[in-house]
Amino acid sequence: MVAARILVLIAAFLSLPALGQTLGEAPDHGGKPAWAAASMDWIAIGIEVAGVAIIVLGALIASARFLVNGFGGIGFDAAYHAYRAELGRAILLGLELLVAADIIGTVAIDPSFESLGVLAGIVIIRTFLSVSLEVEIEGRWPWQRRPQGDAERA
């Protein structure tokens, strides 16, 4: 968990130069009409909001299920493992949407070499987080085959 927090801080640090350049300057959208750039901006914001909402709602639902399962049925140990898996899945799905929003925001709105570099850093960090979460949820690397008993559940 500490590594994940450090990576999030690095991602935030990488995005600061891009924020500083946009303040107080007239936007240049590479010859695109203003309405097209504005629509892509709104689409990117909408996808970002959806990603954050999925993470928050997933955390709330997983927490509620943890409490119900922990107190009411399967015991805290099994409920804890199910909670971590459900929370990890919500974070993974939210991260996928946030990466999509970053791609739209960078490539469609402001395609400069500096913004592409920032995007590359963010995508690398989020990909590392996604792989880390996948390993933690599944207990194996994504490229490893599932054990025979798990193939029936997929």
C-alpha cells in the first residue's frame, strides 16, 4: 500500500507542470475549432468523473458487503479477503477509465510533446498500479495460467 501511495504522489507531481502552463494562457488547440476542443474536454472530464465515481461507489459497496459478511455469515477472515478483492476490482476499473480520460485529454485536446510525456508517465504509473492490484487480487501474475479449478469459475 505504501508503494501505491508513493506512485500516486509521483503521478500528481508529474501533472503539475502541465497545470502551470495552462493557467493564464490563451488555449491553442492546434487549429481545431473551439467547440471541438471544448467537447473533447467535457468528454474527458465526464470519463474522469465516472472513473472516480466507480472507485468511490465500489469502495462503499465493498465496505458494506464486508460488514454484512463479517458480522453475519462467513466470518471476518473470509470477508476480509473478499473485501480486498472487491475493492481492488473497483480501483482497477476506475483506473482504466482515468487512463482513458487522460488519453482523450492529451491526444485529442492538447497534443504537444510535453503533454505526451506527462501522459506517458501517468500511464506507466497507473499501469504499474493496475498490475500490482491484479497480482494482489488474483494471487498470480497476469500472464500466468490459472489453476485448473479456477478455469470453471471464469
